[in-house]
Amino acid sequence: MNFFLKLLISGLIFISLPAQAVLDITITQGVERALPIAIVPFGWSQASSVAPVDLSAIIHHDLARSGRFDVMDAQDLPQRPTDFNAINFNDWRKLRMENILIGNLSLTDSGEYEISFRLIDVYHRKQIAGFKIPATANLLRRVAHQISDIVFEKLTGIAGAFDTRIAYITVKQHKTGKMHALHMADVDGHNTQILLESPEPLLSPAWSPDGKKIAYVSFEGKKSAIYVQDIATGNRERIAAYEGINSAPAWSPEGTRLAMTLSKDGNTEIYIMSLHSKTLKRMTHHSSIDTEPAWSPDGRKLAFTSDRGGGPQIYEIDVNGGQPRRVSFEGKYNARPSYAPDGKTISLVHAIDGSYHIGLLDLGNGYINILTGAKLDESPSFAPNGSMIIYATTGVRGTQLATVSTDGRIHQRLRLQQGDAREPTWSPFLK
């Protein structure tokens, strides 16, 4: 893999297309002692018809694919209570079940829905969490993800990230050539949409902090340019189309600025642009190639990749100015930095003997923990809760998406039926 390949790639057509095939998500490795839990099918007020969404199935799938839960198969449930008073705790304790989730879906007089649920501690015979949530039909699936988030946080102490999205690029071979597309999907692979499609390369999608916009690089007219697109309307604005390279957009935490890589002044440097005034602030001044900026969570620093030391390494610079300082020293190749939400670690691509893996750089001690082991892994992006990293991996079936937990214990593969998937990025928490 060439670290500077993107810098050497030299129209984009907005198309409103129907949802595409769901990503197939497979757990390849989980924790040794997953938490046992039973998700009881939710009650449905209209007995004569089928519920519009199987809430329990969505929650079951969310928790199971996290790798942290051992979810009981529906056919093994000893009973199917929908009310607390109907729970036979002895039956569940005989099966060594620690927690169960029960709930109901009701159709209201207004034609909308109400979802109620209870998370029950079997051994203490008490409710851990429970809410009633109103929802329209198109939001039922999202409410299920929100329930999964509540259960996940209550039982693990980690904020859930099931009610989030991912964006990624696909490349498919057609008779007339390659077609590139920017996709958005729920994090469970459902509700996949093509936001835009192009015969020219698309690169570096990046979510705005509010999750309502995506910045990306396109090569319309065979020239690179940075665009910001509104997800809901499809409206887009060309932000940077200077002579030379325009690449690697990264949103500031407050969403008013974009860091980017430009070569308009002759060399490849890091800049910050105010999205309101479109003014630029040059951050680096060096004869080397500086690229791939990433904001620290507090907005005070930028991490970036530079070969100023003879090979690609990670550096940090204060956004108010000053000299960059090198933060990666282990190995000869470290690139594509991304800060963890707590700002204590940076995910990166680390090379070992010609293979490229996802690693986690501890900013406190400089140690890099290698999380993946394939031949070519790239483009790491943290989940907003900091527990998982999504990345692209290349194997015999082409380039696919995968996730790994930050402790390296949980691995998943996200497969497409056709084409390569690359450049994934995880959304912030949705509001």
C-alpha cells in the first residue's frame, strides 16, 4: 500500500437512488464470557395483524453482533411474558439467565405507536430500566436501536452506539468502467442509501459533528475538489477546488471549520478553513508531504501524517500555532490518524513486514497496540462511544468493511454482495 496514493489520483453526478442491499454482518470473534440475556418477543396490541416491525428481533441482533452478549435463541425461551407480574423468575434462574427484556408495542388512537419496555435483573427480581417511547411508523426501527443502546449501557457501563450510521465508498466494475458511490447505512447494515454516484473517484467521507452533513473529495473534471453535502436535501457546496491537491477534509468538533490537505502553495500542507468566511489558515510549513489531518476531541490540536522524518509518522500541532511534535515512534510506517472520543489514544495504520494493520497509539506512553492481522487494513474510524473501530480490509474477496473492539477481542466483517467497500467512517451520536 502506498501511503500517498490518494494524493496522486487525479463528473460527479448526484442521483437519488433507492436503498441498496443490506450489509451482511458476521461476528468472527467475541468476548470469552458474554453476558447472558433473553429478549422476549414484544407484545402487540392488534392481535389480528402482524406488528409492523419486530422490535425484539432488532434488539436481539444488535446485542448479539456486539460480541458482548450471549442472547438466548427465541425457541429456547421458557416463557414469553410481556408484563412484569407474568415473569416466572424460577424458570429463568434454572437456565442461569441473568437479565431479560420484555416489552409491548401499541397502536394509539392517533394512528401512531407507543413502545414500552423493561430490562429485568432476574436474580434480584427487579427492574433495571424501563421507558415508554412514542414513535411514528418510520421511526420504529430506530427506537429499537435506542432500546439496545439503553440495555448495552446499563449492563456494560459503556454508552451504546447502535443508533448511529456509517458512510463508506463502494467501487463496482461495469462494462463502461468503474462506478464509485458514496453510501450511508444504519450501523446494523439496514436502510442503506446511495447519496451520490460517479464514474470518477470519491474519497475521504467525513461526518459533520451533528450528523447532518458529509464532506468528501470528488474528482469531477479529473480534478480533486472538496464538497459538503446535506444528507436530507442532497444539496452540496464545493468548499475547496484550488489548483493541485484538495483532499482529506476533517470537521472541527463544533462544526464551523474544516481541516484539509491542499497543495495550492506548491507543497502539500495542512490548512484550516472557516466554513462561514471560507478563509484559510495554513498550519504546516515544511518541504515534506503533510496530510490526513484529524481534530482532537477538544478542538485544540490536529494530528496528521507527515514524512518529514524520512517515512510516514503521526505528528500533532496546536491549532493556535507552533511547531508540530512527533507522537509515533514505533515502526517505520504510521499513517491515517483518528482520535478516540476521550482523546487519549489515536487509531492508525501501522506497517509490519510489508503488512498494514490497524493499531491504537497510546498518547501517554507512545505504545502501539496492534488490533488486526490481515495483509492490508486501512481507514480506521472510531465509533462515537470509543469502544469499536470500523476499517477497510483487503482479502481474497476484495476490499470489505470490518470492525474491531479497541481491546482487540471482538471482530466483525461487513460484506457486500458485489463490489469493493472502502473508506468507512462512523457517524457521531444522532440527535
